Amino acid sequence: MGNANEERLLSVAYQEFLNHGYGRVKMNDLARLAGISRAALYQMFNSKEQVFKRIYSNLVKGLISEIREGLEKSPDPRQKIRLAFEIWAVKNFDLTKQSAEARELMDLGLEFSRDILEQGFQDFEDLLTPILPRDSSVAPEFLSHILSGALRGIKKTARNSKELREMIEGLLCQCGL
């Protein structure tokens, strides 16, 4: 069971979860589509929930990595802040609004993988903190926490990515960013 089998399985599982939702995907189907035996699958992952959690963790880590790379390329703090919000909040937003299966995955992600999501938000805050102004009456660490918390609510109420961007921009402007 090398990394190639696991990567193939995770890729197949991600597509299956997106296409069919968590509930309709079976471990047997994942093994068959990945071209591995059921025994090999269960040596890698004990359950479908474990497969999902790994995918979710990889997605969160991928977004954080993409933000990190983008921050290194931009010299302007205002652009850095907006880039971080674009990647963390907006990038996959329309997919979850348009697809019942993707929405289900996000809901399951919150249920199954709250710890992964919480760590992702902490990493997001940690990336924001050094680029936030230090001359504010609010400490950058606390401001990044406020922005992160507000973002969670904004994502729940926005109807589409355009509105989400507008709401994020309004939030940042209200914070003088």
C-alpha cells in the first residue's frame, strides 16, 4: 500500500463524495474505483469517516498553503488580507451553494472534523495576524480572531460569492483595512 494507492483512493473518494454525497458512497465502490482490493483499502483507512476526514484535512491544509504562497508574492498588506480571505472563504463558496452534495460534505466536515476546521481557522488567524496593522487600538491577534469569527457568520448568510466578497470588503473597511 504505497502512497500512490492512497493518493489515488483519496482523489477518487473526493470526486465520489462531491458527485454522490457522503451517504451514497460505499467503501466497496471506493476500492473498486481506486483499483485496489477492499482489504488494501481497510489497511489504509478503517472507515469511510476516516477517508473523509483525511480529504477534509488535505483541503484545509491546501488552502492554508495556497494563502501562505500568495502572501509571499504580494508586498501590499491590504492585498495580502484580501487574498487570504479570497482563498479561505470565497474559493469554494459557490460550489457549496450550488451543489447539495458539496453542501452536505461541508456540513459533515463540521460534524466529523470540527477539530480540523478549528485548526484551519487558527492557522488562518495566524497568517492574518502579522499583516494586520499594529497601530490600531485592537491588538492584531485579537483583530484576526474577530475577523475569523465574523467570516463564519458572513459565509452562512451570503447567497453567492459576489455577495460574500462584498460582505468581506464591508467588514474589512469597517475595521479600517
